[in-house]
Amino acid sequence: MYYSLEGNWKAVLSDGTEGDIRLPGTLDENRLGHKDLGLNQWHSDAENGGEGFNPDAPIATRFTRKYTYEGEALFSRRISFKQEEGERVFLEAERSRCLKLLVDGNEVPHFIPASINTPQVFEVTGMLGEDTELTLVSDNSYPGLPHDAIVFSSAATDETQTNWNGVLGYVRLRTEKEVFLSSLRVYPVQQTLTVAADLSVSGMGLRAGTGMEDGSGTADCSGMEDGSGMANGAGMPEADGVWHGTLTIRSEALAETCITTPVTLSEGMNEIRIEGLPLAEHVKRWDEYEGNLYELSALLTGDEEKRVTFGVRDFGDNGKGRLALNGRTIFLRSEANCAEFPETGYTPMTENEWTDILNTYKAYGINCVRFHSHCPSEAAFAAADRLGMMMQPELSHWNPNDAFESGESFSYYQQELALTIRWLANHPSFVMLTFGNELCTGETGRERMSRMLEQARALDSTRLYANGSNVHYGRIGCDPDSDFYTSQSYFEAPLRGTFAGEAEPQKKTGRIRGYINNQYPNTRTDYDASMEKLRQTFQKSVFSFEVGQFEVLPDFEELTAFQGISDPANFRIIQEKADMLGLSPVWKRYVEASGELSRIGYREEIEAAMRTKELSGISLLGLQDFPGQGTALVGMMNSHMQPKPYPFARPERFQSFFRDQLPLVQMEKYTYCADEVLKADILAANFGKKDVCERPVYELRGSGISVEGTLPEADCRMGELTHAGTLEIPLNMVKKAARLDLTVRIGEMSNTYPVWVYPAENPVCPESVYETERLDSRAKEVLEAGGRVYLTPPSREENLPHSIRAQFTTDFWSVGNFAAQEGGMGQLIDEKHPLFEEFPTEFHTNWQWWPMAGQRAVILPQPMKAIITEMDSYAYMRPMIQLMECRCGNGKLMLSSLGLQELQQYPEARALLSAIYHYMDSERFDPEQSMETEIIEELVR
């Protein structure tokens, strides 16, 4: 029986601050603590637009806590409680930090070991009376624990969850019999169940037993008191200090629905394991998006019946280095949850809240959630069980230096590991666990990791375990003792398409690492070569790590959503800059353009992973904005986990390429000349629950063109990447520049790709236009005479001294965290400008812009209207352009930093240059804004 202790408690902080706190709750929620000075920002010297760190300035790199506190906090209240004879009493607190219990000033030891993940339990039998003072001592400075590794992790970092202090879940008293069932765990093993029960026996229980009613020491399945849930009689204590009774197991999932076994117990905690219980033939497997669950009850002689819910599933390796669920090869579509919950500062505690969260993930195509260096409440797993969502928690551990090297760290994380595995044992959604995020360590640490892997498997072999996620950033390769490998790379062989840092640091090109920004776009790139190298040393399952991280400009509408413990000062700083620069009227367009480009990047990353034969999945970072680390707004959803109010963020658009069954078209490029033939292979990634045997159908449509075709039947087996055919489409029907859509369908699955086709012609500058690389004397004469000048310097720093090197994608993660980035956030294109009547485009960067998007962008002395604006990171927000028109003197000038003359090997560059020529030669070339000659000479050398 439970007795709630929720309500008002008296709080006293170590500095003498006093106040009331309502439990469950935190100091933040109860407005207790101090001003958040930002001393624990991700980088203490973090800069935002050149403004150095100032403890009195608003925090620009993350959300600000309205109240913050680190240290010991005492929560006290007085209660009256009458303990019944033959009863044991426990105080339980769900989800706290380091916790001690004082009863009338006397410390009470933990009944079971504790961790910051798992419920904390104290036995208070015989300690409570009519006026008893209870004091919980909560300490979020983690004395005796690896403080830095915990506070660096998502379990306690102020970058996301916050290092809260309090109790988040139940605070209650629980009464039990002298001998009782403390824990019940169910493990499906092939076609059988193993049931493990922890049974606690007190010394009083050994001395005060009344004996069985029939004196036999046994019970049967009918031995119940009218459905009361209490077995007849009590166990039989013996003179030798042992207790004899029976344990009865019931479940409709078992072939024999009721099983009784005798048990002999000694004082203290006893574990009983009943192995090899055959499953009933009708049992349905727990599966992806199928939350098939069963109930199992256990009845110990003299105790109340205890019930647990479980699912039957097999999760592991298919024997060929691929993840499998119930023997079916799957493709992991995972998302990293970094505990971003800005209203409370902690992860939700109710199943309903987690059901909403997981359904939102599901709407985007997610089938697995990775909890980045933290583990959520049990409510999260209960919700996942019912929804058929796979879960990958991690230890509360992020140590990029010397993980597990100290005895303090090793001891604590061994305990957290064991407690977490036992605590989540009945949840089929719990399929994998790693020991933390991006752990780096030495020989001692790695040896201890191996010992912990042995420990984990000995406790529960129905899950998979790895020594970490992206250990050593992939630089030392795979760990042979881990059950799977998840990383950004294998040594230097990449497993994703974008990274922080320069692609060629010695040349200082400014290009972000990874093929997406450094290889001409196609739909054939995969990681087969990387996996071939990896397979020389590691034959188990592999999936990529923290893929994506494409930043999106902030949506200021979210500011109205902040009603809780967080102050989004970093958002307001950006908004104030945007207002000051006059960008407010167009800001939503900036958000939408960067969001569309971000989604394009995510799609390419996902499809490249799905094109890779040996890869078991992909783990994204991420669908939700990350409010810290320089403000890393990389999501389709905002920090409140709400889809951003723009078309790019609609879940169905993302799920269209992030699903279990998907055709993949392999093209050499996205852009073609009209005298070419579009040739493409079709792959079918079938990781659904049925084979697909259909004839692939393709369509090429747009600009008044319609081509259809059907290929021979393709046998697309479950769990395989199948070559489903090859298509060839002559493009000679295209007479003018066109954007077309290529759609492929195989049965119910389909996918659509953009294709751009241009006339096969070379651009010629018209006589009415003077083209020049710099504003030379001839250019000035033409302008003075009212003529037209196309100023197109080489897109190099020496020619454009006030410029940055842009890239195709938006920023990686955040400039605040990876400051070496130039800062470009993609193009905002005036798609309705008459120039684009001959060069079809959307308002945002897409693949046909790839050669031009990676050229330089000119930084203007003040904002001006542009045909192509290069959006800037919110760390700087410089006014930048790649193509603009203006009046200069008496004439008209077009300024381009795209370097088109150096890109004439690309049909899209030729087509764009031709469109510029035709526009400048027309009467429609009539700029409204002006720029002084002196400014132009400063910008172009």
C-alpha cells in the first residue's frame, strides 16, 4: 500500500536561503536559488558577434535559468504514521539527485543501492510515529560521484535539462509484509520466459511466522481469498533461520498459465530465477510500432500479488552483422534526445506526456530514440512499450578525457549500469544501451569498459550493449567487445556526410568537411567503402551517429511559449539584432529558406545511409532544436518539441524519405542538358514486415512534360536492399530550362526526386552589356554613359576582400560551438525576379545551386535588396549577397560573387549565366536602388 508524501515541504539551502517547496518539483519551479550568471556555459569565453564573455551580460549561448543552485538542499516536513504489526515501511523517491534521508535527525541507509536514474528507497520500519520529522537531503553537486562527467552529460547539463535539484516523481511511503516480493523481472528467451524475483526477508519475518494454514508449506493456483490478491497463510520459519513458502506465477502468455514453485529464503534479499517457462502458441511478438504486451503476476506465500507488464521479442544481430527484431532485419531510424524540456528543465514524468512525445517522433518516421548521455523516467519506457518504439538509453556520462579511469567513476557507473538494467528489465522497448557519449580514455578505462560489458550481459543478455556512442570520435575504430558500433567514422572512413571543421585546413578553403559540401551532388553516394574497411575488423551491427546537425535560423514566434523556468535571452539577443538590421519584415522567409535547405541536407544523409548495404541504421541529431552549445537550432521542431510553423517542418514531408520501405533512385547528378539521357538505377530498401514483389513504375513530370514507364517485376525481400531495375529517359523533349520531378513507385512505396534540365548551349554576353572582373576605367565610362555593366570577379578572397566562403548546406551545429565556420546559412533567392524566368528556382538553395552556393558571399556595409542573399549565422548577422543589381552613376550594374565564368563545366552555371545575360539585355533590367562607385571599388578588387 502507498501513502503519498506529495505536497509542501520546507526547503533550506546551504547558504541559509529558506522557502517552501512543493514535491514533486524542483528548486527552479519553486523559485528558489540564485541568478544564473552563465559561469557554466559550454565555453566560458563563448563569443556572440564579437562580444566577449561578461558575467553581467545576458547569456547568449544557451537558455538562462531563472533560478539556479548547486549544492545541498534540505527538504523537511512532519508526518504522523501508525505502523501496523507485522508490517515493514519504506520511503521511496522517484528521480532525484544524490539523496539522503533523515528521520528525526537520524540518517537512514538506502534499502537498495541508488543512482541518479533509479528510484531511491529507504526502509523506515519502526521509525515513524505521531509527530515524525522527515528530511530529504538532496545534493546536485554529486559528492563522491564523478561530478564533471555527470554535469557534462545531458542528465545534468544546463545546456539542456539543467542541473536541477529536487524530486521529480513520487515521494511516498510503501508498506510491505515481513517477507515480500521486492522486484519481479521477466526475460523472453526464444520461445520461453525466465522470471527473476527479488524476495526480501526481515529478521522479524523469520521469527514471527504463523505457519501455513495446512502446514504443508505449499500453495496452489486456487489458494486465493476471493480474489483479494492475498495468498492463504504465511510462510514457515525454521529453527535454522530460513523461511519456506511458495511462489506462484500466472500469465496468459505462458503455455501453462499457472506455475507454483517452493522457495527457501534466508534473511535479507534473495533472488529466485525460474527459467525455461514455455510460451503459449498464441503469443504475439512485440515489434516496431506494435506494442503487444502481456501481464505476469507473482504471489509469494503470505504476501500480496504483484503484477508486471512485459513484451515478448528477440532483439540482436541477424548473424550477418545487421540488427534484427524478431529475426527480421531492420533499419534503425533513430533520433538523439538530449533532454531539452525548457518549461520544466527536466524530462517528463508521466506516460501521457511521453506518449505524445513518442507519437511526434513516430510522425517524423522515427522507430528508435537514443537518449544522449541520460536515461529518462520509467514512464518513457512504459509509453514506448505500448507504441512499439525502440529505446537506447545511456549512462549519465560524458567524459572526453579519461572515462572510467578514476576509481570513483568506475565504481559509480558500474552501479548505475546494474541498477538501470534491472530497473528497465520488463520493458521490451529497452533494446540497447551504451556507457555514455563520446567517451575518450586510456588503457585502464578501456579495460574497465570491457569488464562492464561482461557485467551487463551477465545481468541481462536480451539487450545489446556498447562501450559508448562515438567513442574517441571513431579515431580508434571499433571495440571488439561491444555488441554494436555507432560512430561518425571508422578511423578516417566516414559514416556520415557532414562534419565540423574544414575539409582542407591547410588550404583554408572554409568548406565544411564531408562529401555533401565537397562532392558534386548525385544520388549514388554511400558508405560501402567505409564499411568494407570496417568489416576487416568488426562483424557486428553498425549505425551512424549524430547525423545531420544542419542549423536553422530561429523562429521568434517560439518566444511566446516560454512560461516556465527558462528565459530565452539568447533568442531575444538574436531578435534584437534582426530588428536593428531591419530584417524583421523578411525574417520568416529567412527561417523558411534555411529550414528547407536543412531538410534537403537531412534527406541526403538519410538516403546515403539507406543506400549502404552493410549499415544497420542512422541516428540523427536532430529533429529538435538544441538550445545550448552556442544555440544549435538544428531541428524541424523547436525546443518545445513542436513542429515549426513552416512547410519544411511538416512531419509528413520528413517521413516521406524516412520510413521502413523506400525506393531509392541512383542518379549520377541532378542537372542535365537536353541532349542527354537520364539513366538511373532503382534500389528498394525494404525493412518493413512483408516482401514486395511488384513492377516499378516511374514518371517524369513538370513544365508541360510527362513521361511514364514500367520496369520488369522486382522481388524486394524483407530486410534487404534490392536492385529493382534501371530506367533511361531521353531528355530531348525539353526545349527550355525546366525543373522536373522524377517519381518511382514499387507497390505502395514511392519516392520523388527533383531534376533540372537546361538547353545544351553556351552563354554569350550581349553587346549591350560590358562584362568585367573589376570596376576598371572602361566600366566607369560605360556607367557614366548610362550603360550596363556586369561585374563578375573571380570568387576568391583576394578579389573579394570583404567576403566569406559560403557552402551548400547551412552551418554545422552552431558557429558558437564550432567557431572555425565562415557562417553562411544558405541562399535566400528572389524566385519571382524576372531573371529566373529562364532559370527555374525556389526561394531557397536546392541541388541545382550547388556549384554557385559554395562560392563567396560579399559582406555589404549595410543591408540592401538582393537577387540572391546569403543568409548569415545569427552569431554575426552580416548583410551578405551573391547577386544584386543597382544603379551606379548614370548606369546600371549587376554584381555577382558567384564566379560563374569559372564554373562553365556545369550546365546549371551556364544556364544561370545565360539567364543573367538575357535579363541584362532586356528592358526589364531597371534597378531601383543605388550604390556609390567608391563602395563597389572597396568590395571588388
